[in-house]
Amino acid sequence: MSNQITINDVPVTALPAHKTNPDYHTDKQQVFIVGSKGIPAAYGGFETFVEMLTRFQTDDSIRYHVSRLGKDTQRYMHNGAKCFNVNVPDIGPAKAIYYDIAALKRCIDYCKARPQIKHPIFYVLACRIGPFIGHLAKEIHALGGKLYVNPDGHEWKRAKWSAPVRRYWKYSEQLMVKHADLLICDSKNIEAYIRTDYRQYTPKTTFIAYGADTKRSKLTDDDPQLLDWYAEKGLKSKEYYLVVGRFVPENNFETMIKEFMKSKSKKNFAIITTSNDEFLKKLEGKLHFKDDSRIKFVGTVYDTELLKKIREQAYGYFHGHEVGGTNPSLLEALGSTDLNLLLNVGFNREVAEDAALYWTKEDGSLATLIDKSDTLSKTEIITISVKAKERIQDFYSWSKIVRDYETQFVLD
């Protein structure tokens, strides 16, 4: 008998734990999604993607199955998707690899126990398990199934990894590309990279973007929650530039802070990020940003409506990511913030086109752009803002992304 339970503060319907109970919807296209931390979403990009893919599902001929990183063996329904927990030991950085393998095996075994499931699709998010995928791909093909992979961004370029780990990520990516029946890239630049760097495998690829929305925050301009946050952080509406993202070197926090310190701006620079004491100490040693009262590390904001309002009320937004594909925080900024100043790399230009201003890592580039941005008229800013919102609505809305995925899944 089904009953209600709560996961991430969201009520879901628990399912019985029978391992061999029949699937009563085998006439549907069965799609197994592996690699996110699960839904209901309370994490990052892939989690939000799976949440939206299932929440806005329109094609009833598809049945989604979603793995979740959990400590028990609970099975439950959420957004019409069958979800199952995978318990993974705490083994450090290898935990994500173990999780993907264990979850994918669970999905394969599920189909083996139900021969009435025809032509299942197994969609693996990211390229963590390349050295192990060959055998698993054979099992998938023996079931009449297909292996889809989202290659994500250039994980092997991230500065946080040691040289041996970066070599692993690159090798793993290579093997995932080799064995995938289809690679779904959320960036045209990533798709071009896959087709060029791994042309020896003649990879089959398609482009389906990540999504966002342009809905305004539910909070008003004078909401006490917003005003209290401003008072605590020493900020005022439209009097701060903003950045939201992981505090890691490849997101170019050093360049953004250094250049802001060079600028003549009277505004503040609010940095919403996770803590990284080692990196923070290193940057302070090089830049001495604590001597500049405009630089404000304001911690993290987990309330989605408050964060959206903070984005909306920012004068401008900085985006310094350079190793990913279509970055969720960039889409969110384009959908919320009027003026966006982006690092001039292919990934970012592909998304924003002429709906943003661009800077490079050359000395003085961003500082000059900040000073120029401070002099823009309201009309100029509104023109840029309207273009940004149109970019999201026309090419990156969740409704469009979900339709694109459903079309791909039903085609196969």
C-alpha cells in the first residue's frame, strides 16, 4: 500500500520495496536517469534538470526512473517518475563514481527482471565512469537498450583536480564517448568539441540546452526578508554588482575581484559563494581585497525566491565561468538580472549573444567595462535586459527543453 513520505521537505508517495513486482506501464518508453543526486531537487544543475524534466512532462508515453543518492532502499514516486535510493559508502572523491556504477547496475537489473520492457534508454549525466562503461554498455545492448550520455563540461580542466585526477577525467570522457549510442550536449561548443576531439569514434551527438525561466521573484522590493538581508550585508538595491557560483579558480574570482578593485565604481561587489578557506586565504594574500570595503563576501543564499530577488535587484552580474558548457547560473542571471558582464569565451557568447557585455582576462579589461557600465543610461540597460529575457524565453525555457528531450526519447 502506498503512503506519503517527505524528501527534501517535499511530500512524495512511497512505493513497496518488492524487487520483482511487474511494471504496469511497459507500453511506455522507459527512460532511466543516472548521475544526479536525485529528486525532489535540493542541489545543483543536474538535479534541477531532472526535476524540471519530470515536473513539466507532457508526453505520457514516457516513464522516467530516477536514481537518488540516499542512505536507505526507499522507492517512491515524484512528478510521475519512479525514484529509488542508492546507498553509497563515504569513500571520498570516488563516491560519485561508485554511485553512478551502482545506480546504472540497478537500472539494468530492473530491466533484466522485466523482459516485457522493450528498448529502454539509460541516460547517464556526466562522464565519471568511462573505465567501467564498456561492460555495462554491452549489458544495455543485450537488453535491446541504448546508452545516452550528457558529457557535461570540461571536468578535466578544473584546477581543483590534481594532474592524475585530470588525466582520469579526460580518459573517462573518452571512453564514455566511445561507448555512447548518443551524446546529448547542452552546449553547441561542447558538441563541436566532442565531434572534433573524438572523431575517431564518429560519435552521434545532438544539442539540447539547459533551461531557465524569466518569472519574477515572489518577493516585493520592500519585503522584510530582502531588506533584512541588505541591512545585514551592507547592500542597497541597484547599488551592487553580483556573482553567484562555486568559489573555485576556474570561475575567475581572482580576475573579477582584482579588476573591480581597479575600477572607479562607487557600487559594491557582492559575492555569493560557498566557503573555500584555502582559496580565500590565497586570494587575500595576492590581492589584499579586505582593504577594499566594496568587496563583500556575503555567504550563501539557499532560499530560491530571495536569491532570485537579489539577482533582480543587482545593478549588474559578473560571470567568469570558462570550463563548462551551458552554465545554469548564467541562464539564471540572464533571466533575472538587467545587466550581465560575461567572460568572453565561446560557451558564454553562445548563450547570451548580444544580450550581454563581454570582458577578457587581460589586465584592465573588466575594470574598464565596469566603469563604462556605471555610466549606462536606464534606456540602454533596459534594452540589454529585454534582449536577455528574450534569449531565455526563445531558446532556454524549460518548456522548450522538456519538449526537445521528449522528442528525442520518443524517436528512439
